[in-house]
Amino acid sequence: MPEHPRGRPPLPAEEIFAEALSLLADGGQESLGMRALARRLGSSTSTLYRQFPGGKDELCTRLAEHIMSEIVAALARS
């Protein structure tokens, strides 16, 4: 994991994605925001923006890619 000279260390992507999915399940797309996600993770928005410089758009893109890769892996196992 690369070092970050300022702020908190990066959070595991799996943890971020799990909380993002939880926010989506609880309140739909409108409930998923960087502040709400940071609050759920006990982190700060600056930590999230260091990992997702494109903000919510980048987070959603990477979350979708993550979900698709899980689906493809599950299909390959079946």
C-alpha cells in the first residue's frame, strides 16, 4: 500500500465498497455521498478523496467495476 504523507492512512477498498453498498441499500442513490460514507467509516472526506480523487463519480465507477468483477468470478466458478 503506498504511503500518504498527510492525513490518515487509506482505508481498505473492500470496507469502503461494503459501506457504500450499505448506504445505497438504506436510502438509495441519493443517500450515497462522500460525507455520509466518511461518517459511516469513522473517517474523513479528505481520506476518501485521496483514494477517489474524482469524488462520488469515481467511487461509483470503481464500485460498479468491483461488483462486476465479483459477478464474473462467481460465474467462472459455476
